[in-house]
Amino acid sequence: MKVGILGSGDVGQALGRGFASRGHDVMIGSRNPDSDKLKAWVSNAGKVASTGSFADAASHGSVLVLATLGTAAEEVIDLAGPSNFSGKLLIDVTNPLDFSKGMPPGLFVGTTDSLGERIQRKLPEARVVKCFNTVGNSQMVDPTYRGVEMLICGNDKAAKAEVTMMLKEFGWNGAIDAGGIEGARWLEALVPLWVRIGIALDNWNNIFKVLHE
Amino acid sequence: MKVGILGSGDVGQALGRGFASRGHDVMIGSRNPDSDKLKAWVSNAGKVASTGSFADAASHGSVLVLATLGTAAEEVIDLAGPSNFSGKLLIDVTNPLDFSKGMPPGLFVGTTDSLGERIQRKLPEARVVKCFNTVGNSQMVDPTYRGVEMLICGNDKAAKAEVTMMLKEFGWNGAIDAGGIEGARWLEALVPLWVRIGIALDNWNNIFKVLHE
């Protein structure tokens, strides 16, 4: 499978490494595809890993991952070319974090909208699934904590089923489906709480597990 | 310890039963303190249990619990008499759920305010601790799932320490302190997600556990 990842920060690199480790052909898209940090990422991730512009990565992938800062998400989609998303599964990992009042952050979308919904509205032909946004990048692939289900949402049931299979490949115990893309309001709102818990515990590997029968 | 509980729904009754079972002298305040359901509650909860008006209960308790519907919280405080809250620990269990668009609910406070903050602003002399609002009433006392820490927040550290001791009495593994009362924005935002998960799993005993080292 060809995977295009938009965003070269810790999250993009962690997911890129994860897909490459499972044998997928991964390209990370970045404003600076020749940076030292991305050269290091390519040499660690192996021969099926490459870098390019945002448009290169969006064109490369049959599956796309949006892993930019929340504030940059819509601009990066413009740079990548909205037509490159048509019909594709887009895994949206972004969070609309507002650091304008310092730490811990708030959200810049309120509770009657979400970044997931904005992205789905901007890309009506893409099959957007919100996923991975509620966990730290250290836990996204081969999580320390086993037996946990990822919280996801999105409008396309088949896309959510594909993501659930990928999650199982990555060491997750599947997913809990929080409904349509408007569920992103609450998946995103989990993140300011996660930051507060990280501060309280001085531990950024903490993770929410839903216990149920 | 004398406990006054404002609100006689499932949450108020569950917490009232919990405090009474630990030997505390509990009064539930209600608009209808002589209703059949409260007579049944008193006879189940034992001889240290009673009912009264909101003002009776607020006057009775050295510790108070606010367990009304979110939409009724501020009116019930007015009925109970704000001076009855001065200097007291107030455990705020309310959620600002907005069902105006049906199920699942949203929140009527946005993400730059919370019901916890509104209550603390309305009662500046009370020591408000947000607690129990993120879990279903079946799990509040003697939870099925052991080893879980409750998410709490509030401005008064001593009040949070008192609540943490009560939580241990109730079978919880203590608490995680999500910071000042503004943390209520995110504890409250967990509830629309909890409802969505309840719908997905068709299980209302589900509970969030924070896994950490």
C-alpha cells in the first residue's frame, strides 16, 4: 500500500515509521523534504521510505495521513492540492490546540465544530477518519499499553473498517467508533484533558482506555 | 460527617446511598422531599438518611453535593441559599449537556467556560471540586472496575485532598488532579464522548481509565 503523510513532526515521523515497518511504501510530505531530520528519518525507516513536497506525498499515497499542527492543517491541504484527496482514505490526526493563553492549551473550534469536520467540509470527496489524535506519538505504533481500543470517528463506514485493520496491525485492540465526523468535537476535546493529566502525572505516555464488558 | 445532596435523580440517590453506607448522615434536598421515590430511598439508605428542601439539605451538610441536571444547577443553588455554601466543600457532579439537537448531546457552555467555573463564580466562598461527572451513576460507589483513578479538578488543594479520601472510601484508586476549576471544561467535554461510546458499545457501564506508569 502507498501511504502519503502530510507533516514531518514527531507524529508524522512516528506514523511513517509504523507504516514503513509493516512493509508499506511511505512518503512524508514537508515544506523542507531535504532537511537533515527527514534524511535521518528515511535512513531509519528503510528503502520503502521517501520524502517530497506536500503535493508529491498527497499524489503518492492511496491512503493519506494528515499530521500537521492544527493551525496549519487547512493551508497544508491547499498546498497538497485538494484534488489529490478525492476518493481516498484520509486519516486525520490533527488537533485544534490553542496555545494563545499558554499551557495547558484550549481548542480554537469551540464545541459546535471541530477540525475533523472542517477538513471533511474542505475535502467532501475524501473519506476522513479521525484517528490517533487522542494518544501521544510514543503510543501510536506498537503501544506500550496493550489491549486498548483506539477512539475513531468518520462518516464512511468502510473507511473506518480499513482504519480498524491498520490499528490491529499496529498493535491496537481495534477501535471504538464514536460515530460520524462530528464526533471529532469530543475526540479533539480529549486532548486538552490529556495534556492536563500529563502535567499532573509528569508522564506523557499516559493513555485513555475504555473499560467495558 | 453531615452530607447534603442537592438533586434527587439517579446520581443524587446513588451518591446518597454511598455516603450513608459509609456511616455519614445524609440529607437529600429536592423540590418534592416527600415523593414516593425519596421515601423508598430513605428506607433503603437507613436511619442516617433523610430528605428536605434544597435549603434544608444545604444547611444540613458540612459537605455538599450538587447533583442536579446541568440546566437546573444555578436555579437550585438560588433555592438552596448561596450563604449555605460558604466555606464548605461542594462536590460538583453536574454536566452542561445540551439535548436541543437530540442524542447524542453537546454542551451549552462552549470550551472557554464550564458549568464548574460558573458554579465557582456564583459561590466564591465555596470550595468547589468537580468530581464524579465523568462516570455513570452505576460506577460512582463500589465501582465494578477496580484500580481506576477519578478525574477531578478545583481551585482548593485541601478540598481536593478531602475528595480523594472520600473516593478511596468509595472503592476508587484515588484521583488524578486535572488542575484548577477551569479543568472542568475538559472533564465536562468527556461526557458527550462517553455517551457516544455508550451508544457504540450499547453499554452504559463503560468507564475511562488513565493508564500510566
